[in-house]
Amino acid sequence: ITMSNISEQKQVFIAPEFYVKGWIFRNGAIIKNIPEIKLYGTKRCHKTHHYKTILETHNMNYVFLDVEANKKFAEELRNLYSNQKLNFPTITFGEKRLRNPKDSELLKWIEKAI
């Protein structure tokens, strides 16, 4: 990671470690690369709001992709599924895809990520 990349990312500091999108640093050393988390959903979807709350409660950085407001995000979501349907909410942890997961499954993946 270069300093220019760090300055462009959302930062969350947790002593004695700190987190910069996708990376955990401890005492100046990289200790873990956290996969990028994407939440595909809509602003009007109550399940999407529920997953946002869980991710934020666990201090997880994620990208929210509103598939109703942006056709590119909708197409990206469709390409995750062989049936090309707009299956939301969907959460991705790197390459892992979770379609409308139970809370216990989402929490399992959050724990694996951190």
C-alpha cells in the first residue's frame, strides 16, 4: 500500500491496531488482508438495512451498491448468478457470495474476515 492509496481510503482506527480498507496494521506491520465487502441491495429493502447495521456494528468497511439506482451495479449483481436474476440482498466477501444470509452465517464470515 502506498501513502496515496491510504489517503484515498476510509480509515477506522482501533488501538493498538488500525484498519485501512482491506488491511489491518499492528505496530506498523501488515497483519491481515481483509477481503473487500460489497453489499448489493436497495435503499427501500429492510433486509439491506439490517445487513448494513450488522456490518457497521462490527466496524466492517463495506461498499453499498444500490441496484435500483445504478444499472451498472445491477448488472454486476446479475453477473454473480448463472440465472442472471437480480438477487438482493447479496453480500460478497472477496470471492465468497452470500445471498440473503441468516445472521449467524453473516457473523461467521465477519469473524473469518477479522
